[in-house]
Amino acid sequence: MIRVMNSDIKQVAIYARVSTKDKGQEVANQLRQVREYCSRQGWDVVTEFVDRASGKRSDREQFQAMFAAASQRQFDCVLFWSLDRFSREGTLETLTHLQRLTSYGVAFKSFTEQYLDGTGLFRDAIIGILAALAKQERVRLSERVQAGLARAKAQGRVGGRPVVNRSEDCDAAKIRAMRNDGQSYGEIAEELGRSKSDVYRVCMTLGCSPAQ
């Protein structure tokens, strides 16, 4: 894996997003300030990816186009206005997206959040902090699932599906393959017609890495 430092950055991609629910908002302000920042740094903006969609989904057209271009190392760094413009899927999924960029040898940087800088010496510390937050998110999800099952049992109902068995669950192999391809829990759930928490539980049963 290639580590991109600030001094190595020459070509940058800008990612900007506004939600269709953000009435009256446009990306022009985001783009203007980020472009000016790149100019001051002496960075060449080679491409811009702009979505007008909810940040709670990763199937945004330009978001996916950005990853496709990153996998081909068409730029050294992805610069976005703020983390919530990049993704609002939650800490776990956002961490996965940032690690995916890192695996391609592409850095990331937030314009408004100076600490969120994958181009400097503290990149690993940032990833570590996000990973810790993602772990807490997974713990809370597990606790909610267990609480729900316990409540259903107390009410005389049997909740949830049986524990996944590799030979019995025909989706298990598909889920592992899709996760290995970098798809999010939400994307897998939608494609297979299963709940996000169910897909997460299958991944944990199969031993899939949450950051895969």
C-alpha cells in the first residue's frame, strides 16, 4: 500500500454533495472554497465529482465513479468539504470508505475539519480513532439486537432468524463475496432483500472483517 504524504500530492479530486432535501443549497460554495484551497497549495484539480443525493446511501453515482477513478490512481487525494458531505452512513461505513481509498494509495482530506487529514503523519491515528468509534457502533448495534430478541422472548415470540449455518444459508457465500468487493452492509441488504442488521450478523458469523 502506497502512503501519500502532503508533499507528494500533485493531483486532487474534489468530491462535493448536497442532499435533495437541502432546499436552496447548492454545491457552488463548497466547490469555490475547495478550489481556492487547492490553488493555494499548488495542487492540480484533475476532476470533480458532484452528487445531489442523500449521504446515507453509498450507491450515489458520482461517489461510485470517484472510487472507480481512485482504483486507477487517477489522482493522489480526494478532498471534500466536510465528512458529512462525503458520507452520512455512520462511522462503520464511513471508515470502510476511507480505508478503501487508502488501499488504493489515495489520500483523503477534509477542508473544514483540519484534523481529518489522511495526508500527514497522523493518518494512522485518525484511522485508529475512527476504528474505535466504529467498534463502539458495532457493540451498540449488537446490544440493540440482543435487547430486541430478549424482549421478543419475554413476550412469547421467537425473534430473528436462526444462527447462520454456512451450508443452510444460500446467501452466505454471496454476502462474503460482496463484502470482499467493498460493498456496504446497506448495499448488500438491498440487493439480497435482507435487513442491514441481518447482513451484519451473517458477516460476523462468517468471520468477515468489518473493514473489508
